[in-house]
Amino acid sequence: MGNANTGDGYKFRGRGIFQLTGRYNYQQFTTYYQNRYGSTLDFTTNPGLVASDKEIVVISALWFYKNNVLDKLNPAMSSSTSVAKVTKLVNGDETKGASHRKNLFNKIKDSITCN
């Protein structure tokens, strides 16, 4: 997670839709955001923005999902992609609520026609 300094665990605790966690992820998201939007915002110095600014909340979630789920699915998400595979990429292992999440995942997958 890249939490090298005392207090980093708390400072870079999970925030946002996908609970962006760890100094490393905040640094990576900062680099992406600054390059993509020509911004000087630094989420390592102001990590609370990942939870309090609605636009940043959504952008950080999409960035995390692309980098930690979509880019790791091989091949690209298809009709055979399982909720367990996506859950493992996001959470590490299936956790509470897996069957409910599977139902929602399949609904979403069907609605965006992943073939």
C-alpha cells in the first residue's frame, strides 16, 4: 500500500466508492488526475477530496475500476466474466453479500450487453 510514514494508514484510509486505500493508490490517482485534467490537486496532501468532492469521488472510482479490474481481466469482460473474478480483483476474496452482488452484477452485465 506504500504507507511508509507514521499515520499513513489512517491518512490514506479507504475513501470513495471503491474505498481508495494506501499512499501508493493516492499517489497513482494524483498522477493520473493531474495529467488527465491539467490539475495541480494533490490527493496525498488532501486525501479527503476523494470522499468529499462528488466529481473526484466518481473519477477516482472509475480510475480504480479501470486500473484494478478492467485492465486485469483477460480477455476483456465478456458474457463469461464471473462476479467472483471481479470481486476478487476489487476485494481480494469473496466477502459478505456475494450472492446479492452476483445478482446485481449479472443485471448490469446484461444491460450493457457484454458479449
